[in-house]
Amino acid sequence: MQFYDSKQIEVMLSAEEIAARIAALGRQITKDYEGLSGGLVIVGVLRGCFMFLADLARAIDLPLEVDFLGVSSYGEAQESSGVVRMTQDLSRPVAGKHVLVVEDIVDTGLTLKYLLENLATRHPASVKVAALLHKPARTRVENPIDYLGFEIPDRFVIGYGLDYESKLRNLPFIGVNIGGSTPWKA
Ligand code: 5GP
């Protein structure tokens, strides 16, 4: 029994490919932040980040803190409205700390732009960005992405934290719905 219809979902990035890339990102981040004073706090952008953040945090060999920000994105639609709203704030101040924002995907870049401007007002020691996916073809505002998993084509992707009508976040890989109808079993 499988909760999704594998004939309707094309695999774009397998669980193994994702794991290998995250291990490499973790090694790079560990090297870059080792010995820095102030402490590292990784800030996940809910909700799509949760799986990437869980794996990335375990790939970083440093005594980091974890916090989350909530933002509204598409709602039920698959197009960015361009209006970003914060739905959940950090639980602790980040002044003097090194902040690493952890995003599932940078699409138009509007969400990240808003978050980076917001975080800058809180006087962190530094702010960098780790994103699992980036769709360069969709960019409306440019942002620095310091640690990128994969550049992908302009397709609506699902799984590994990313939703399809609020479901399928628990797929262990990144895929595309090629079937048309909802690709899960009732
Ligand atoms: P942006 O503000 O960069 O346009 O969009 C960022 C947010 O939109 C992401 O954090 C994600 O929640 C959502 N998003 C963008 N592209 C996709 C996609 O291909 N699939 C899914 N499921 N969500 C996406």
C-alpha cells in the first residue's frame, strides 16, 4: 500500500540525490561557520522547510540553535500573490547571532526578499540563506542564495516538505504531478 499514485508522479530528485547534496551542504556550512563567535541559529521558513531543515541540521557539525518563521505564500493557489504576510515570528531575538535562513524553494524571490529585509532590522551578526531548490526562470527579485541544493526548471514541484493542495509534503523525494488529477489515494 502506497498513499500516492506513483504513475501520476514523476521523480525529479530522488531521496538519495537529495541526501547526498544535503551532506555536501552540511560540510560546507560547518567549515564556513566553525570558530565564529556569536553562535549559529538556523531559521526555518514554515511550512515547506521542515524536512530539509531536519536533514540539514543533522548534517551540520556545530552547536546550533533552531527557530522558525511562518509566512503565508500561495494558499491553495499555485501562483505567488506577491503579498507576503508573517504568520509566526521567531521565538527568541537574533541580535548578535549568525542567522542561516533555511528555505524549501526560492521561486519569485518575493518571500525571501521580505524575510531578509525583516531580519536585517533585528541586528544579527550575519544573515545567509540556504535553499534546497531554486527556479531561476521565475525570478522577479534577486536574492543572494549562499547554499543552494539544486536549480530546477519551471515546474510546480511537490514532496520533501512541499505541498500539493496541502498534501504530499511527506513524499520522500521531489516530484511533479504529471497525471492531472490529485495524485493520492482516498
Ligand atoms: P516565492 O516568494 O519565492 O515566489 O515563493 C516561495 C514559496 O512559494 C515557497 O517557500 C513555497 O512555499 C511556495 N512555492 C514556490 N514554488 C513552489 C513549487 O513548485 N511547489 C510548491 N509546493 N510550493 C512552491
